[in-house]
Amino acid sequence: MEDNRSALKRIFSSIRYLCLQGLAIRGKTEETSNLRQLLIERSLDYLPLQKWLERPEKYKWLSPEICNEIIMDFSLATQRDIVATLPSRVYFGLMLDESSDISAKEQVSICFRTVDDDFEIYEDFLGFYETATTKSADLFNIVMDTLKRLRFPGIPILPTPCLLCRISLHLPEDLQSA
């Protein structure tokens, strides 16, 4: 049992390493993927991982769907870490930028821009969110959904006036006058 847990931790850390390095996880084939090759290399020094990789395919936890879920969990944890730093910052705001991806789908990027006590500026990217339109109602829903998912009860936001009006109605009273 402990060997399985340890092998799984190495799979998670390998996925995290590839993500942090900005490297593709998959390749043209499953056998030539960066993840598979990294795990094979790591298994040379660690027998439980080697045994894990010899298991039948459906018990390896290496499918693209499971890898994507692991990446999403890492992403959500990172986003929550970013949001946890916000109350300690002096000033902060939310920035939205709309663009189209390569398949011509509309997407919105969301970033927090914050300033600490030493007037050091931080910009933290939260992610891309697909949207049907860039109307203020749709942008409002994306912002509110993002803030709810990150478990942040309310923050002062300075976007376009009509969007500001909508968001300010949902802020706690002490933040509405800020």
C-alpha cells in the first residue's frame, strides 16, 4: 500500500514538473509522451514506480483524462493560494482581457493586480475562461463564478462602469464604499 502511494506521488510530481517547465505531457503516441518517458527514467531508480508502470493500462492513472484532472487540481490549488494572499495586500484589482483562441472561440483571461505594504506590484494570472460573448452580463457571470469557485467572498473591482455597477451590488457593505 505504501509503495503504491509513493509511486502515485512520483506520478503527481512528474506531472507537476512538466507543467512548471511548460512542457507537453502527451506526445504523438502514449509511449513517446514526455510524461511516460520521464516516469520510465524515474522508475530506473525507484522499484515501486517501475512495478506501477508494469500494471495493466487501466490501473496506472496515466490516461489523458486523469492527467487533466490532476492538472486542474494543481491549478485550483494555485489559484486559491493566490487568493489567500489578497487580504494582506494594500491595494488590489481584477483585470479582464478578451481574445479569441486559435479555433476562434472567445475567451477571457482573468488576473489579479495587487500592491503590498512595500509598494511592490504583483500580477497573478488566474486562467482563461471561455465565453459566448463579451457582453457585460456574460463577463459579470464569469467574474462572479470565478470568485465563488475560489471561495473569496468579495473584493473591490474597477472594471467598465456597467460591469462595476453589477458587481458592486454583490459586494459586502464595507467594500461597497471603498
